Amino acid sequence: MTTVLEASELVSGYGEVEILHGVSLRLGEGEIVAIIGPNGAGKSTFMKAVFGLLKVKSGTVHLAGEDVTGAGPERIVRKGMGYVPQSENVFPSLTIQENLEMGAFIRRNGLHQRLNEVYELFPDLALRPQLRAGKLSGGQRQMLALARALMLDPKVLLLDEPTASLAPKMVEDIFTTVRNINQNGVAILIVEQNAKEALSICQRAYVLASGYNRLEGTGPELLASEEVGKLYLGA
Amino acid sequence: MAAIVATYGRIRDQLRDYQQLAGQFFSGPGIFLLFLGLGLWALIGRTDAFVIGVVTGSVLALGAIGLTLLYGVLKFAHFAHGDSMMLAAYLAFFALTGVVVGERTDTELLPWTLSDLPAATKPILGLSFGYGLLIAMAIAGVIMAVLFVVLDRLVYRPLRRRGSGIVIFAIASLGIAIAMRSLMLIFWSSFGRFYVPGIRPTTDLPFGIRILTDQIFIFWSALVLAPLIYLILFRTRLGKAMRAMADNPDLALVSGINTDRIVIWTWVIGGALVGIAGVMLALQAQLKPELGFVLLLPLFASTILGGIGSPQGAFVGAMVIGITEEVAVTLGFLSPGYKFSVAFVILILMLFLRPRGLFGAKT
């Protein structure tokens, strides 16, 4: 399997505070890979560092074989990686359609075709394209955030806790959508608090703790692992 | 006794319900109806003051639209806006006449000015000025746009990178305002000037009202520019990106929007607006360095009244402030020198009843 995203020995953090002390990870083409771990493990920080939102002190990030370490988010977006932040991930005063247009801001042509494709994936959004995003419920916002990130037809999608603080029914819908997106050929790296659920939809997963790689394996392996169970699943 | 207590409790609850209802009414449709009613009353009862108020409001609107745009996208109070308008007015004056203050009297600094264009100062459309001033206004707009972009590079961008708070930005812009005013004083001194000296042509409106033809021109400029800015913000790719940035700059960045470029465009549009607004201000009043700073308070009042980031709000807010200022003077208890205080009264009322402004987004 070809690797689309590879981070090796990534060291990063906020300002002087180092959160990641050397995290490595590999995402293959068409894979769903989950990152789980306790609070403060550096999961979200890792995403931000990979996406160029944080300064990388050492280590490298390769996207489809190309070194993108230290490139800003707007360059990384052009190379085919999308990112959905955990919160505040829609433009509330813009309409649904405008949110999607902003997702495709750097796209020069084929906007309408892509809009239709994305609306097909998210039929709920297609119902009221002129509705302001601020009026959407938490789950709908999350859907819109996913849709926005898909507007550029990315090869890789980074999802930072897409189900945080959502109702169980909505969590189910989000995971179904994530699986659908993946089946359309997008490799997905997902950070999840909801570890059990995440492990059941991913092919492989990484367990982070205190800014280091702790464990790594397939979903079923980690689900069965006693250490993961004890540490993070509360079993 | 128990019956009295019960009745009292019931009345109190009822009263609270009424208060809540009244609050909802005045923070929603009530405030619009209030302004509409006052506006209609002023239109019928104080027609002269109303018309002048609309002209004052137009000048304010041109400034407030730029201010609200900068406030919305860059998230800081641009205290240099009033002085920028006056500086633009002087730049247009300079392009037109080439005049700066000399040792004893004015001297012409430029060997060639716009006035030397054929028939550039011959009045057009019954106005007091010729097409030369319109070209001068365009030049002033371009210079202000460039100046704003340069100032952003030198002053505001370093502050942004450092993550400075809004107070630091506001103080920095206040410093720039003072620098601009000092430059105007150095080059053109403190006495009032006009683009065209002498008596200006007037136009008769219905109901026996006579105003300067220039003032009709000012009103039309505001009436054309406000919808134009609205269309830019809501119908163009750039405008939508500006609104996206106003909403959430971090998300704009991860969406691949080049936020630095959006900031530059915001300043360019702001500069162009300041160029037009400044010339209109000088046409309505005169060229005088301190006029810009005096205008700052009603400008901010208009912006906040209309709802920050909303050009249609800035327009309506400016009209409310402009009309109320002029009409309040006719009531007799307020000396014209204090008319700017009216802006504050309306502002306080607005912040009390509806803090997000007339057209501001709910937060």
C-alpha cells in the first residue's frame, strides 16, 4: 500500500511549550487511521503540526512523497490535504453555500460540479443552501465542516474529534459519513475521544501518551489489547 | 393579609411579563419603528433640518462604511479614519491646486496640477467644481489605499504577528491619526480652505427647500457606494472571503484563503472609500485639519448603531445620527456646538436596547 501521509519524529508545541516529543505516523492510501489517547496526549497538537498550523521544531511531514514540513496551511491545502478543526469549524454568518464556496476558495474551475458532488454526499445541506450556518445544530455544523473540507477534493482529510459533544444518534451519522467519504477514496486521519467507536471503523490506530507514540496496531488488535482497555477505554 | 400578598405577587409577575415583552419589542422591531417614527416626524415637522441631516448623514455614511469594513475584517477600531478622510481631502486639494502653505502666504509647489487640464475647473452638472476635482478624488483614493497598505505592513502586521490585543491596535491607529493631523498642519496650516472659493450654486427642492447642488452630489455618492460595497461583500469571491475572515480568521486560513491578501484588499477598499468620503466631507464643510478627528465620534456611533461589519447598517446608522443631530438643534434647547453629543445619546440608547446594532449579527 502506498503511503499518502507520513510524519516522522515530529517535535512541536505552542511557543516555548513542547507538547510533541517525537511522534511518528503513517497513513496509507484509502485508509482510515485513528489517533487515540488520554487528554493532553498531544493528539490535536499533532494534527495542527502536520497541517502547518504550528511550528515544527524537528522531524518531517511528507504528503504523497513530497516534503511539506513547515509549509503554511494554505500551501498544504493546495497539495491535497484538508483539515476540520474540532470547534468553530464553520463560518456562522455565511450561508451553507457560501461556507462551501469558501472551502473551495482556491479552486479556479469546476466549482459547481464539485458543489453538486458534495451536496450528493450531504443531502441535508442541499435542502437549504441559503441558510446561515449559525442557525445549524451542532451535528449539522459538523456535517457542514466535513463538507467544506471536501470541497477541494483532498487526498487526505484530518478530522479533529468530529463527534465531540454530539448526541449519540448524531455520532452514528458522523461515523457513517466518515466511512462514506473514505469509500470515495479519501484517506482519513481521525482524532477521537470516542475511542471504542473510532477503533471499530479504522483500519489501524495509534495510541499517543504525553507526546510520544505509545502503541500502534489494527483496530481489533487495540480493542482487544488489555493496556488500551485499562488506560483509555475505562474497561 | 394573605390575599393582599397574593395579589401583590400576581401584579408583580404580570409587571415582569410586561417588562419582558417591552424589552423584546424595543430590542427587536420596536427600535426600528422608533427610528422610523422619529424620521417621519422630522421629515414632516422639520423638513429643512431633515434634508441637511441627510447630507450630514451621507458624509458620515461614506466614512462609516469604510470604518465598519475595517472593524469587521481586522477586528480593531481604526481611530485614524477621520484624520485619514481629511488627509485624503487635502491630497485631492494638493493634486488640484498644488498649493501648500509658504513662509508668509501660500505657495504653489507643483509646476503642473490638475487645474491645468483643459476646462478642469469649469463647473459641471450645476455643481461648484469641475471634473478636475473628481480626478483629484480618484488620485487621493489611490494614494490613501497605498498608504493604508504600507501602514499595515509597517505598523499593524507586526502587531498581528505578535498577537497584540485590540487596545494596542487602537492606540497605534490613534498615533497614526495624530501624525496625519500634524502633517496636515505643517503642509496646509490650520485655517479653513475650500476647493472652490466663493458662492456656490444651489438647487430648489420641493416644499421651498434650497440646498447646495454639491450636497445633492454628496447624497448620491453615499446612495451609490453603500449598495456597491454591499454587493462586493455579498456577491463577489473577495467579499465573501472578507466576511469569512470577519467570522473566523483561523478557519479562513485552513480553508486555503490567503488571509494576508484579504487584509491588503480590505485596506485598499478602505483607502478608496476614505478618498471619496474625505472629499465629500471637505465639500460639505471645508478643508481644516482638525475636522477629521471631530468626525470620529459620530463615525463610530454610526458604525456601532448599524451593527459592526454591515455596510447597510453603517448607512442607516449614519442617517439616523446625521438627521438626529440636525433636528435636535432645531428643538431649541441644544446649542449647535453640542450637536455631536446627540450621537452619544443615541449610541447609549442603542447599546442599552440592542447591543449588536440595527443590522449586526447575533453572537
